[in-house]
Amino acid sequence: MKANCAGVNDGILPDVLEPGLSVVFCGTQAGAASARRGAYYAGPGNKFWPVLYQIGLVPVRLRPEDFRTVTRYGIGLTDVAKRSSGPDSALRGSHFDVTGLAARIAAHGPRILAFNGKRAAQAALGFGEGRLAYGRQAEMLAGTDIYVLPSTSGAAAGFWSIEPWKQLAMAVTGTIVR
């Protein structure tokens, strides 16, 4: 299986998408470390790769540089702001490409779109923080179920809980994660 850049060749990180994935993880934008290393979730304190293994979505612990291989596990990767990088605090409304995200999701038809953090979900769904809870959402995007997860970023460690990630894993695999 080959990862598809979905027309976003000039983004900081390429999309890793193909038709029929089980889950596509959508971040806000590439962090500074990810942009430097050219790999998703590459910051030293980011929990993304260990958590994927811990909740059973991948059978081996992957490294950020392995990001192009995730499609073999039914996983895809994208960001809602493809052409910017750095801390979320530096983001402006013009950085978000919600239309592009919706088009990419519609074109590839994953079962689930999982936002890695509320900031990405707020931008894509147009919700204020008060209306957005972790877990499965009542709304869909391009016919795809949506989950909002606590960010795996080290900068968001104060909001961390693995429970919504376990709920997502159960939805994807049908297996209870302990």
C-alpha cells in the first residue's frame, strides 16, 4: 500500500491517506520538532507513537520516522493546518484548511476521523471549547464518524487521559483495552 499525498505536496508533512482506512488521526499542525525531523508526532514529549502501541492499534512500537508505514495497520495521518508549523498558540484562522480536510476525508472515506486534541477539532467542526467533549461526537464529517481525543503533545500533558484513546481503540478493533 502506498501513502497518498492527496494533493498536499507543499505541506509541512505529507498526508498519509488511502481509501478505506479504519481511522485517520488529524492533528492541528506539525509541531516544531515534527517539522524539523519531517515526521509526524516527533516531539520528545509526544505520546502518540507509544499510545498507538499501548492501546493495540499497532502490533509494534513505531517511531516518528515510521509514519509512512501506518496505512498497513489501517491508520492514516493528516493535519487541519497543512502549511504551517510550530505551537498551536501561533495559529491564526487563515492557517486552517477545513475545506481541504473535508475534501480529503470525503475522497478517502475512512471509518473514523480522530482529532488528536481539541484545537484541531474546534477548527474543523467550528465548535467552541465548551461544546466539545472527548470521545465520539454526534456530528460526522463527510460521512465519517468523529472522535475527539486528548492531545498527545507534551505541551498538553495537564489534560492527558488515555481513556478516550481506549474508547477509540475499542471502536476500531472491537476489543476492550485495559
